[in-house]
Amino acid sequence: MSTQTPAKPRQGYRTWGPPLLLITPTIIVLGVFVYGLIGANLNTSFQDRHTRGPAEGYVGFENYTALFSDDTFIYSLRNLVLYTGTFLVGTLVLGFLWAWLLERGARGESLFRAVYLFPMAVSFIASGVVWRWLLNNAEGDRASGLNRLFESLGLGFLQNPWWTDQRFGIMAIALPAVWQLTGYVMALFLAGFRGIPEELREAGRIDGASEWQLYRHVLFPQLSPVALSATIIIGHMSLKVFDLIMAIAGQTNYTTQVPATQMWVEFTRGDYAKSAAIGTVLLLIVAVLIVPYLVATYRQERRR
């Protein structure tokens, strides 16, 4: 007597239809307002459109060639590197230090966490206005005296206002950003500390490791993924900085110019092609940082 294998149910519309309908609005919105606008920006960057009038044709990569020959754009890239470096180092070092101190059992931990995390609730515009006062709080003879003192000590970037030095003025803008995001990095590292199994700590102590050796050889290496995630998140935020600089220094301040603010300046002047080219370069810079991280994360998840 032969046995028949039961037929598999047909994978019809009722199986894949509802999920497709559920995600269709999201796909449409992303396609139009994200990838569609990216495509429109890329198309504009290849056009000869340097006035508010219609484009006069396509010029290929001439806009990009002219962009990288522009001293102002090169200066803005230099400022972006200084800002990103200061922002990254400040948030990672202070965030890790605060998390380490709280992890070791500081009194009033809940209060400290609230104090450190509170700046995240403030917008960059609001904090920028307040920090503009803090970085420019000296007036009259006192301001002139401070400026002369800083210049004589080789600390021109500390002159009043702090952001007016062409070499290191952009680093003053990074101070509010460090203040605002350090609590977020602290939360990431603190979660990483709390996620380490207690068995690892006990095993290290049983093997005779001192408290410093326990942290250095057992706990700190476990935080490498957290440090990488924090670097990627803070790094891509720093590359897109715009509102904080506009709130503190304004769009016409050359010493704090970065690609995002220069893109806005060129757009307001009507040079749409140059503005679009700057936006495309900025997108590529962010993609160079984000895409490898996303690919590596996807591969790790598949291996699991």
C-alpha cells in the first residue's frame, strides 16, 4: 500500500499580500522623500545651474572639480576633521570615564545618570544659543585684555569670541556638542558594563587578578563593540553638524565653516549646482563611515 506525501499549501496572495501592503507606504515614502531626493540632488550637481534660473545644460563632473579647487571648501573640510576629532575624543573619553565611575558603585548613581543624560533632551539650537553666551561673555576692556593675554600665550583660539580663531576656532564649537552627547555615550558604556556576565568577574578574581587587571584584561575588551557603535553614531552625527554652528556662530562666520553650512550658504546665494555637489560629497563621506559598519553588523548577525 503506497503512501502519498501531503501536498504543500499554496503560497498565495493571502500569505505575502498583507505584509506587502503593510510595508508599501513606508517603501513609497522612502523612495520619494529619501532616494528620490538624493537622485534629484545628484542630478542637479551635474548641471550648469549657478543662478536661480533654469539649468543651462549638463557639465558632468566640472562642478566637483571646481569644488575641490575651492579654498573655502577645503577649509571647511579641515574644520570638519577638527570638529569631528574633538567631538569624538571628548565624548568617548568622558563618557567612558563617567560610565566606569558609575559602574564601580558611586553613591547617588540615579541622580548622576539623570544629570548626565539631561543635555540630550535639549535641542542643538537651544543649547547653541546658551553656549553662544558662555563662549562670548566678556565685553569691553575685559574682553580686549583677555584677547591680548591669549594671543601672547599662543592661545589665539581662546580669544573672545572663542570661535573667531581661523586655526582652532571650530574646536570651541565642539565643546557644546561634547557636553550634550557625553551622557549618551556614558549610557552606552554603562549598559555594556552591566551586560558583562558576573561569572567573568568572579573567574578573574579567582585567578588572582587585581581589580585593575580585571578591568584591563577582562572587562575593557568586552566593551569593544560598544566603543565601535559609539564611534559610528557620534562620528556620523558630527559629520552632519549644522544647527549647532548656525546657532552659535551664524552662517556667515568663515572660521566655523563646515560643508553643511557652506552648502546652505551656496543654496541661499542661488548656486544650486555647487550646493548639490557639496551635499553629494557630504553624503559620500557619511556613507564611507556608515556602510562598512552596516555590512559588518549584517555579516555578524548572519553568522549567529
